[in-house]
Amino acid sequence: MYVSHVVLGLSMTEVGKGFGRDRTTVMHACHLVEDLRDDEDFDHIIARTEHIVAAAFRGRLPL
């Protein structure tokens, strides 16, 4: 959810629809991931995931 919102630029409502959840659930998930990024190992995993998603969708979506 976090990567869909941050990297792909989808609104929280759009992300929620894609995952079958409410936008408030997406908001909670995004805040949770942001808080967890204080951990260096977790941050590295998220940064890699962001990079992979950005590369996979490059030229396919308006980023």
C-alpha cells in the first residue's frame, strides 16, 4: 500500500480500492511504514522495493 501511494502516486482512496480496503486503512499502513523506516534494515528493504516498482512502471504511468 505504501509503495503504491508513494511511488506510483495513487491516492489513498485508489490504493484502498485496489487492495479492497478503506482509505483510512491505507493511511494507517503508510504511517506505520513511515515510522518503521527508522530501522535501517527495514528502510533498506522499502527503498529497494520502491526502486523496483519505479523501474517496473517507468514509462507506463505518469509518475
